[in-house]
Amino acid sequence: MPKKAEQPASFETALKELESIVTRLESGELPLEEALNEFEHGVQLARQGQLTLQQAEQRVQILLNDGENAPLAPFTPDSE
């Protein structure tokens, strides 16, 4: 039965889970259906991680581009 897509606790947790999935897939020992489910979950984790990194990069750019005396405003990521 496929796993339900859950948000990992953190970027680091998602990365560790993705590394674990890669290891299991590279072993070549998973049945086809299970390997496809793992691959699908891995793609979801990779996309979420990429989004998290993009948001972090935007925050850094905002902080670097604002003038030294410019007031800081809360960051609100674009929702998809």
C-alpha cells in the first residue's frame, strides 16, 4: 500500500529520508511496485526540498538587497 504524502519535520529530515530512499532503490532488491512507490515519494521529497531552498534563497536575497537602515518586513513565501 503506498505511503500517504506527509510533510517531513524539517529540511534535514526530508534529506535523510530521501537519501534512505536512494539507498533502497540502488540496492535493486525492492519489488517493482514498492520501488515505484519509493521513487514517487522521493520525487515529492525532492520537490519540497527544492521549494524550501528557493524560499531560503529569497529570504537571503531580501536581506542582502535591503539597505542597511531599511526596515525589515516579514517574509511570506509564494503559495503554490
